[in-house]
Amino acid sequence: MAAIRNRRITFISSERAAIEEQEEIMCADPTPFSWKEEIIRFLTDGIEPENQKDAKALRRKASRFVMIDGELYKRGFSQPFLKCLTPEEGNYVLREIHEGMCGNHLEGRL
């Protein structure tokens, strides 16, 4: 039979929480920063980031886009311009396609 050992465990309690609660901070801007805002600012006003590496990457990325009547479009090699959407517009388009006019095509057949 194995010997049983007695061990002491010291328990220290504290009235303070180990992790303090963080206060909530509300965003003042109702629309989040979209991925295309930086490209639009570069194409319309020529504004580049301060960092040279980021500026070079932005120039390379912006060369694939064009502004037409205030809207951002992506250039394609052998395809028409593709309109760039905000996340809200993209969500609406996907919902409309899957639930709206193309909804009947996605249902199963009997």
C-alpha cells in the first residue's frame, strides 16, 4: 500500500478582482473605416502614408483601381470594371442574390 502524504496548501484571498474591468469606449464615427478609403484618398487627392514602405504598397495597389464619377472600380485584364462596395453594400448584394431574385434557382429539386 502506498504511503499517504500530507501536504499544506496556503490559500490567499483578495477582495479585489484579479482583472480590473475595462470601461467601454464608444466609437464616435458611425461608419467604420473602409478598406477603399485609403485608395480613394490617394487617387483623388494624392495623399500617401508617411511610411515609405506603406506608400509604395499603396501606389502598387492603387494602380489596379480607377475612379469613375466618384465611384471606385477595379480594373480587370480582360473583363469589365468591377465596382468596389463597402461591407454594408456587399452584405446587401449577397442577401439580395441569395434571398431575392435568384432565390428560386438555389432551391433543391423534387
